[in-house]
Amino acid sequence: MRVTRGRRARTPDEADDHSTKRAKKKKAEASFGKLPQELQKTILQMFYREPGIDLREQIKRLGTVRQICRCTNEWARLALTSHVVERELERRKALEDELASSSFATVARALLSKDTCMSMLFNTLVRDTDGRNALKGLKLMGKMFDREEKWLRKCHVHTAAGNESLEGVQPDPDSDSDQD
């Protein structure tokens, strides 16, 4: 005979009888992936288009959304490129304001005045596409913007040094060997 210490032996309960035992209910699992894709897009757009956040934060949030899965990577690509183009235009506007006090401000303003037209053209060309070409276009636009900005900054330094003309200031030669 076996003696248990400190507690009594458990008597069988009716619930332990496997013939009368009810099946356990499965817990309902809520999964974001089970929602319709349009609803997923709406929810994620509310996340990255939250009122009051700036473009930098929207771009960061869109980058996070793109990492969720392949589907979100596909549809968020176009939105991300559009936001990056807007951010580039903001940055270029700040450059224009910075160069407004220089002696070659009219030259800088003339070069930077095409940015709005370029962004409208870019957004028109990539509307309702998958965003792959938008990324390629953004890279090309970025290279062009970088070349222009280097030249404008070089001119700014040249005139800030006391030179009255831009004579002798040349843009950097194209060192991009990977252009298509």
C-alpha cells in the first residue's frame, strides 16, 4: 500500500472520463494576413500617413511596412518613391533658400526652378505602375540632383572666397561608369 504525504489521492472525476469529455474549443487566432488586402492597405496607410508627422518619419514607416511581407513590399514601393521625391524637393528648396543670398542666386534659382516640373512629370509617369520603374527613375533623378548640387556648392564657395564671376568653375566630369 502506498501512502502519499500531505495530500490525498485524487478520486476520479466525471470530467476525466474520456467518453463524456467535451472537445476543447480552439482559440480564434487573429491574423493580419487573413484580412482582405484592401483593408490591410488601408490600415497600413493610416500608420504611415498619420497626421502631424513629417516626410522623414513617413519614409521610415514606409520602409518598415515594406519589410512585413512580399505583398506590402510590392504595393508600398511606389508610395515610398513618391515620398522620397517629395523629400528631395524639400531638400532642394532648402538649398535654394541657402543660395538666395549669394551673387549667383539667379543662376541657382534657374537651375532649381525645374524641380517642380520634374516631380510632376515623375509622378505622372509612375502613376498606377508597380513602382519598379519609379525606383529606377528616382536613382537617375538623384544622380542628376547630386551633380547639380555639387556644382552649385562649388560656385557658392568660389563666390564666397571673394571672386565676382564664376569663370573657371567647371562641373565635375561624369565619373559614373555604371550608367545604362
